[in-house]
Amino acid sequence: MTERKLKILVVDDCPEDREVVRRYLADERFRLQEVATAEAGLRLLASEPFDCVLVDYELPDASGVQFLDEIPAYGRPAVVMVTGRGDEQTAVRSLKGGAQDYLVKGDFTRTRLERVVDAAVEMVAMRREIDGRRKELEQFAATTAHDLKAPLRRIGSLCQMVLNDAVECLEGESAENLRLIRDEVERMSRFVEDVLQLSVIVGTQSAREPVDLGRLLVDLEDAFRPALAEVGGELVHRGLPTVEGDRLLLRRLFQNLIDNAIKYRSERPLRIEIDAARGEQGWLVSVRDTGQGIPADSLERIFEMFCRLHGDCTAPGVGLGLTICQRVVERHRGRIWVESTPGAGSAFRVWLPSGEALS
Ligand code: ADP
């Protein structure tokens, strides 16, 4: 069986550098196409699929990172950035911008080039598979939730009707059992609502408008005032920017993070602090709390669907709040992660790129 050749696009305005790549990737496993500008590269990517793009960081009509930003719309091939010698910052920026790897000009061998291209292509294939499975799972959950919604609502209202009309006629523990059924139905309904909310975020187009996060937090502060008063907690926010995004989705993001900070508080007084730092290409918004914290081995897992660490606690929830947060941030082409010290508190970091189109 003949293996399919890997299609490589080389975007570089320097003929000598293209020549080096051509010589090194002369192996019959590869099929090369070359262009000298970002514009020509993007045009080609829009018209046919490639497995990997080798892109020079300094193109005549765009920087490598600008080029990277444009690529996702065209089906995301693997990207290897080719940078100048001693330019580690550029390399880091490229990796953060979505490149799989980088090579330093004049400093790579045939073997290294082949290895980097192969690994980058494999990495993207794996990511596609994971994304595909995730979508399948979310689709399945959405369909199930949709089918459960109406019968659950009906069971809930029937329980309530019996409780309203016939509670005196019920004997023994029946009334209490009926209340328990009603509460469980309510919990399941919340679960169904969260799953549906998730599918709405994943499946629909987002709005794009300037969103004043300071204003949004003032609204949320009002909404959370009773809950904060009940637990004696305080919410402080300062220096929040106006970002480009979907107001409702961003509201949901901060609402879930604040809600969690309250739910997973500790014995210590609860203080939730939200602030932002400007980065070169966007904003890093931090939501810190003085809660229970999260063990180091669960910092990534908590964003997965249905993951709950405090399984035995009475806090309401089904393990979808942070998955929703992650999808909202992904919609804004940002990133969310958490840093935490168990027993001291957590800091949820939300990176929102500035001036970005929503994906
Ligand atoms: P839920 O709150 O419905 O369980 P989430 O997806 O919002 O689901 O959170 C997943 C899990 O992560 C929670 O069950 C909890 O164990 C943990 N977690 C989330 N936020 C915090 C926080 N601020 N402090 C400590 N643990 C947290």
C-alpha cells in the first residue's frame, strides 16, 4: 500500500530559504508547494487542504502570528514557524498563537525538519480526533437533555400538584418522599438546562460587540449580593477592560466563576477579587478566591464535562459550569486555566485576545 504524501505549504519570501526546505524535504513522502507572501499562502489554504504549513515569521505582508490568526478558518493544518536565530520570544509567541512547533533558520538538519513536520502533523490529527469525540459526546448529551426536558418538567409539576392538593391525605413518610422526588427532579432539570446551554454555546453563532466587563461585573455584583451576604463574602473588581465579544456568553462565564467561588468556599472569610492585566495581544482577567482550592492533579480535569471534585458536598451542580466557561472562552479564541493552592484558594485565569473575530 502506498502511503499518502504529506502536503506541505512553504510560505517564505526568501528563495534561498525555500531552496533549503525543498532540498531537505525531497523525500517522496512529501509534496511541496511554495509561496512568497502571506496573502498567497492564505489564498492557497482556502482552496485546498494542506497537512502542514512551514511559515517564515517575517513575511513581507504580515507577521507570522498574524498569518497564524487567519489559518483556523481554513481547517487548521499543522503549523511550524520558522524564526530567526536567538529569537526565543517569537518562538514562544508562535506556540501560544497555535503553532505546533518552531525551527530556527540555518540551524536545522534534514532529520530535525522531517521529525518536526511529522510530529506537528500527528499532533493536529490527534487534536482533530479528540475534538471529534468531544463534539459527538456533546451532541449525544444535547439530544438526551432535549428529550428529558419535557417529561421532567411534567413529573416536577405533578409532584407539586399532589403536594399542594393532597398532602394531608398522605400517610407515613409519603409526603416527605414526594418532596425528595420533587427536589431530585429539580436537580435533574438543572442538569438538563446546563447541558442544553452548553449545546447552544457550541452550536450557535455568537454576537460580537464591545463588552464593558466593569459594567458587566457591576450587574453581577447586584445579582450576587444576597448570596454573598448569606455567606459573609465580598466581591471586589477593578480595572476591567472593554473587550470585543458576546455579552451574554461573557456574563455566563463570570457568573459561573463567581458562583463556584461561593459554592466551594472554605472556613476562611470569602473574598473574590477580579482584575485584569493588559498583555501584548489581549487581556488576562483573573478571578481569585479564598476558597478550598483544587489539588494539583485536578487542575485540568475540572474543565471536563461532568467532573466534580467535591462529590460528597451539598453544593448544587452537575459538573458542567466550568465546561461552559471553557466553551465560552474558546468562542472568544481565548484560553482559560486555573492556578490553585489547596487550602488557600484558586485563581481562574481567562486570556481574551484583543480585536479578535469570534470563532
Ligand atoms: P459544578 O460546580 O456543577 O460541580 P463545575 O464544572 O463548575 O461544576 O466545577 C467542576 C468542579 O471543580 C467542582 O465540582 C469543584 O469540585 C471544582 N471547582 C470549581 N470551581 C472551584 C473553586 N473556585 N474552588 C474550588 N473548587 C472548584
